[in-house]
Amino acid sequence: MKYIIYALLFLGIAACTSVPITGRKQLTFIPNDQILSLSKQSYRDVLKDSKLSTNELQVQRLRKIGNRISSAVEQYLKSVGREDLIKGYVWEFNLIESDQLNAWAMPGGKVAFYTGILPVCKNDDGIAVVMSHEIAHAIAQHGNERMSQQQIQQGSALVLDAAMMNKSPETRALAMTAFGLGSQVGIMLPYSRKHESEADELGLYFMALAGYNLQEAPKFWERMAATGGGAPPELLSTHPSHSTRIKNMEKNIPKAEAFAKKQ
Ligand SMILES: [Zn+2]
């Protein structure tokens, strides 16, 4: 029975999803309420296990930028009839005390920055570069797409059966991995080159919609490249390379600026 449901969901929902702006067709067949519920719980779990920053000034700064970008994006999605992408979203922006040069986002608008990345961001526009990239992962449903891919690879309907409802440890580990936080549960699954490039591209459009300085994007990635060292998950994933990233950004900046002017 569950495979029939699986097939129906697969055919019914997967057929009609596309990423805004880039227009890429994607396969996302995990029901959104399940993704959002898993994400909410995973986010709480990570925050509970983390040391949150007590620097109110920095926390408020981060939230102000996050709210400005997410509001601009929501307004845009409504104007083009894509509210479906933010249904049930409750944005949250938190700052975790950690030296890691990283930030991440889970479905439903759950974003976290590590304090270690702030000096590399340098200014509000730099924070907006990272923030827009993370918001883009959430808007483009990359978490759902990755969970859907995992389901296909495993040939199981785990996510759609009781295990999902009970949020078993296996399902929660699967979700964490899909949301780019696999390192928290000992599994590393960096975002694919396709997802990273798409988050970079969408991020520029989102920055432009919110009125930030796009020239800061390549500068941020140059500073990031200069920090060298290892490559922790998500933001510093090894692909695409910094130079490819910067080159693509320089190509997309005029397009994003022109796009925002038309809105
Ligand atoms: Zn990313």
C-alpha cells in the first residue's frame, strides 16, 4: 500500500515543481508538512546542543538582515504567485558561538550563522551575501529535493510511513543529512555543485531585491578563499571552487541587478 501512495505522490507532486527564477525542474515529493515538522525539530535539536551567542548587538544585526532579505523574497514570490514555496515558513535567524566559518539553513526558514564567519563577512553587505545564499537553499526546496533523492536511492518509502510520523532516530538522521547538517550525526553529505551554484545565483537575486550591494559577493568569496584551511560542510563545500564561484557571480551580478530594477 505504501508504495502506491509513494507512486501517487511521486507522479502527482513531483511533476509540478520548479525553482523560482532559475526555472529548474526538480523532484520534490516529500509532503511539505512533514519536511517542515522534521526541520523544526532538527533546528531545535541543534540549537539545544549549541552555545548561542549572547552578543545581543550581533544577534539583532543578523536578524535585521535576515528579516530584510526574507521579506523582500516573500514579497517577490507573492507577486509572481509562488506563495506555495513559503507556505508554513516561520523565519528564524540565530547566531551560534563557534569558530567555524559556516552558516546553514533548514527548510521552513530556519537559519543559523556561526560567529566565526562574521569577521569574513566584514560588513552588513557581506552578511547579506551569506544570508541570501542560505535563504536561497530554503526557498529552492533543496532539503526536500535531497530527501527525495535519498528515498529514491534507498528504494524505500521510509519517509512516508510511520517512521516519519514518529520521527525515529533514523528518520531524523536522514533529515539532518538532507538539510546539510550531516556532520552533526556523523554523516557528511555536502550540497551538490548544482545546489550550491543555484543558491549562489538565487542569492544574488535575493540580495538585489533587498537592496544590498552585490559587489560585496565576489569580495566575500575572495576573503573566504584567503582563509584557506579545510572545508567544513555547507558554506565551504569544496565544490564549486572559489574561483568558479567568483567568476559565476561576476557574470550574474548585472542580471540580478537588472531583474531587481524591474520588480
Ligand atoms: Zn550552500
